[in-house]
Amino acid sequence: MEFHVILTLAQSAEDGGNYATINRIVKANPGNTRKGLLNWAFQKAPEGFEGANIVFFSAEPNVLPSSESEVGA
């Protein structure tokens, strides 16, 4: 199943105060977890963001409902 994963990180002021966002579509195997996707995204962060603070994290299925009734219309 595909997931849309977004992770935004912030460095501390001592480390430059920069932000980085990882925004990817990831194929996950049955049994994978949101924590596993978070760890994967953290590994994709640019150099220098190894202990950065998590500002935002989302891992949602990369599918839309197939009919209006599934949206609640």
C-alpha cells in the first residue's frame, strides 16, 4: 500500500535554526507501522538534522475515496 509521508524538522537555534521537510510517496508492506515510516523519513533528512525537533509528521494512505458517499456528502 502506498502512503503519503510528510515530515518537517527544525534544528535548534544553536545548530542554525533551519527547517527541512521530507514529502514522499512510500510503498509500505503489510505489518509496517507509522513509527517505521517516521524512522524511514528521519533517515531521509538532510545532513545536520540528526537530533532535530519534529514539527509535523503525517503518514496517510495515498488513495482518495472512490465515491461521494465515502466522503460523507
